[in-house]
Amino acid sequence: MELLNEGYEIICVDNCYNSSPDVLNRIEKITSKKVKFYHDDILDAAALKRIFSENKVDAVIHFAGLKAVGESVSIPLQYYHNNISGTLVLCQAMKDANVKNIVFSSSATVYGLPKSLPIQENFPLSATNPYGQTKLMIEQILQDLYVSDPGWSISILRYFNPVGAHKSGLIGEAPKGIPNNLMPYVTQVATGKLPQLKIFGNDYPTPDGTGVRDYIHVSDLASGHSAALKRVLSQTGIDVYNLGTGKGNSVLELLHAFEKASGRKIPYEFVPRRSGDIASCYADPTKAKKELHWETTRDLNEMCEDSWRWQSQSSGKTSD
Ligand code: WQD
């Protein structure tokens, strides 16, 4: 939507494994602009060849990937095939079509257990799960691609913890099944779909003992992509940027902010730590501010208000 409102023509390619095409109708309702949609998989080289031949493509924003940390541990082959092979097929199709501008959706999970906080882009990288490993490997693939041909323009965006929804309440996160992530779980407790929140550990070395994360509003994330797209369209090179607020909030802080935003009590119980979790993680977003002229503008309260508006208006909707 951000890009449509800025006048870009958008082509969406999605296999709808964890989304529904209905969201495009809602985007059209909000923006009065159409998105060209191909119900295809980036693993399908022939489909990508057709798409690039039917359209004049200036740049690609690559979001396509499986992204559940816990799931990646139980089905690693599907994660490596989908995320890595899919990226290789996509980049080859781009190369064949002479399209060399790409923005890639990476993740703060590539920092593993950070050496200190806040996290900067030049910190050591490591992966503690197959999902994080795929992001790390794709970053390496893109670095090698650039070395092979400096005509590419590549922007790698490391998301911290995306939450929230479009302020209209028409578009938001609706994961299929029981949510892995905190915010969608809390919103489903608020609507009564789930009985209570299990807080994974209250014995971390943090102010209130619960995990601290850098929650970023999805609309701020969207404007970060728009800023990165402008950069890849204006110059060649390869850059990595943290997309975060630079502020950490604990699980309990998010829970209380959500109770205030929704007016609903969120019952919870403390349970043992979740394997693979770290105590604290938040960004130093200075580089994106300096080079992309981008920074976040929405705080935790707005993230909770927008999440609640989406959840309360869409309860029972399929995934987007
Ligand atoms: C946040 C905090 C949990 C659920 C993951 C990926 C990362 C990114 C965002 C894609 C932690 C606690 C959670 C629950 C809880 N995804 N929690 N009860 O693990 O920081 O990051 O999602 O880019 O790559 O690793 O996010 O929302 O799962 O957890 O107490 O039911 O909430 O322990 O402290 P996480 P999360």
C-alpha cells in the first residue's frame, strides 16, 4: 500500500501458502488502486520467466519465505528448499531478465546471541535455528551475487519484531493455527480465542525478568522498504540495514500496553523459558536513519491499538 500510494505499479507474486488473495481486494478498497497478481511460486522458474517477459520490472522486493523459528527446527528441509532454492530461482530469473535491483527481507535473527546492545549491522552473525540459517545464507548469496556483478543494487533489511496492523483495521497478521509470536497470541487471548498467555520465562536478566524485544510497527517497516527501494533504484551496491525502533520492551510491558489499548484483561502465567530464546534484542537504527533517511514514528501503544482494531474487526478471518 505504501508503494501504491507513492505511485509505484505493483506486481504481487504469491503462492498463498500463508496468505489469502482476498487481501488484494482490501488493498484496492483502501487505495483505489489495483495490484497485478500472479498466484505462482518463486520455485517455478517457468512462471517467473513468464512474469518477467509479460511485465517491465524495475525492481524486486523479496518477502517470500517460510518464517516460523520453531517450525523450521521440525521441518528444516522444507525451509532450506523453499527459502534458499526459491531465492536462487528468483535471482536467476532476475539475472536472465536483466533486472538487478532487489530489496531482501532478512531478520534480526541472523545476529544470534548479540555480543552487546543495541545491535549494529557490523556485529558478528550466527544462526541458532534453520530459519535464521536460511536468512544468513541468502544474505551470503546476495553478497556473492554482487561481487560477481557490481551492476546489481541490493538492500538487505534486517527486521526486528514486526507487529501491528494497517490503521484501517482491514489488513493485519492472521497466522494460521496457534500463533508462534507474542502479539498475535495476545490479540487472540483478548478476543477469547485462546484462554491465556504463557510467558516464556520471568527469570531473564531484564528489568522485569521477561524477554525484551524491539517491536516495530508494520507501517514503519513498510516505509523502510520504500526508502530502501528508492536507494536501490538510484545507485548500485549492496547494503544491510536494521529496521527497528532502537527501543526494547519486555513481554509484560507489551501485555500491559495491549490491555490499555484494548480495555481487555490478558490472563497469563509464567512458564519455563522457550528453547532458543535470548534475553534481550534491540536495534541500533542509526545507519538506516543516515543512509535511508528513515526512522520509525509509531510507539508501542499505537502498535497495540492498531493490532486490536484489526483483531477485533477481523476475528475469524483467514490469514493475510
Ligand atoms: C517475543 C517475546 C518470547 C510467545 C521471532 C523470530 C524473528 C522474527 C520475529 C521474522 C520473546 C515471548 C512469545 C508466547 C512469550 N521473525 N513470548 N509467549 O522469538 O523474538 O522473534 O519473531 O523475522 O526472526 O525469531 O518473537 O514474538 O516469538 O517472542 O512469552 O506465547 O515474547 O519468549 O521474549 P521472537 P516472538
